[in-house]
Amino acid sequence: MNADDEDRRSPAEKVVAGSLIDRAGVGKPLSERTLQRQRTVESYLRGEAIPRYMQRAAEIERGLRDHRERLGRVHRRLREECAPAAFAAAWEERVRSWDFEPLNALIRQHNEWYPVERDLPMDPRTGDYVLVHGRSHRRELVGPEWALAEFPVGP
């Protein structure tokens, strides 16, 4: 391979090519199977990091937990500060002004990209993606109704 051919290789191909050389003189040669695997940037990156859908799922769960904690604190504070007759209106007003958009943006991104990232097959009967563990991959957006269900006005 001459210098011109080497310059046309992708960064992943250069890393893989470098890993085939045992500079330290230790270790064993790569298996035939490893040598035959597809060498692309995508396959290289896929093996080095947690898949994006898993990162996003963790971010969504952290976002939900954060909203529950913050809403719980506000709910308790309002219940202590307001008279029982005024609490319902104050709580509903506070929930309606709550900013759920950053979390909903993640949820929309999940709903759009999860089937592609997981390479989910289509169900020919429904024309939709197959169920994951018996349910749809789609997550519901959160908003005032979700918050009022999590922290109802009643006792």
C-alpha cells in the first residue's frame, strides 16, 4: 500500500489497520472472524459507546425523576401555604405553567429514532413497528395532565 492509498482510508480504517500491528510484541493475532468484520466508522463507533437510544432512555428517566422531585416539593409547599379551598386552583395554575418542553423534546426524539436505532421490524398486519416486550416503543409526552395524575389535588 502506498502513501496515497493510506490517505484515502477513513479514520476508522486507520485505527483498525493500526490495531493489526502488535508493536509491543505481546498479545495474539486477531481472529479470522475479526478480520472479516465490516470496518466502517459506524461499526467502529457502535462498539465503543453506549447506543444513543440507551443514553436517551436514561436521560428521559432522569428527567421524569427530576420533574417528580421538583413537582413534589412544590406540591407539598403549596399544600402547606394555601388554604384547602385555594390549593386546587393554585396547584393547577402552577402545573399549567410548568416547563415540560426539554423533556418532551427528548421523548419526541426517542419516538422518532428508537425504531431506526434498534432496527425494529415492521408488523405487516398493522403497518407499524413490532411491539417491544409486548408494548409500543412510543413514550407518552408529559404535561399538566401527567403532573396532576402524579400529584392529585385530593388528599
